[in-house]
Amino acid sequence: MKITSSLCAALFAGATLLAPAMAAPKIPAGAQKITITLPQGYSASPTTVKAGIPVALTFFLESDAGCGNEVMVPAAKWKKTLKVGQRATLVYTPTKSGTLAFACGMDHIRGSIIVK
Ligand SMILES: [Cu+2]
């Protein structure tokens, strides 16, 4: 676990350094594009995506969501704090069917996407 979290921290540090050049991630052709509007997206009925195909998952913070302004996708080791009106996109390829979970940074407001 320690190795994973320090690797994660290193990745975040790298991402921060590269932030100006990487404001928007490259979205592969054929990616499944999904936008989750927060805060209601935490409780909305989940969207379904296909496994094995990249998902361009955009979180849009429509209005203040409290601690939910910070959103994370644990499976992708991805976390982002949004300001109202801001979007952040994660490109991630789910490899198996099930649910792809996202949550506030404290992991107590949760939502999910169904992977088939
Ligand atoms: Cu929270």
C-alpha cells in the first residue's frame, strides 16, 4: 500500500509540473465520452459504458458540492478539486465489467458508472 500511495503522489507531482501543457488530456478516437454533472451526478442513475474501450470521463461542477468539489476515481488513482463552472477530464479504460466508482475526496459521497 505504501508503495502504491507514494507512486500515486509521484504521479500527481508529475501531473502538477506538466499541468500547463496537459490542461486537457488527449482523448483517443472512439472513446466513450461521458459527462457527470456534480453535485447531482453523485446520486444520478449510473451511465453504462463498455469495458475495454477508453472512457473520456468529464466531471463538471455545476454548483458548490461542499467536499464533493473534490472528486476522485480510485480505480484510476485520479483526484481533482474543481471550482464551480470548471470541468476536468480523465481518460481511463475499464478492463472488466462491474462498477467504476467515483467519490468525493473523503469517499463518503459516492457515485458510479456501470461497466459492461
Ligand atoms: Cu466528502
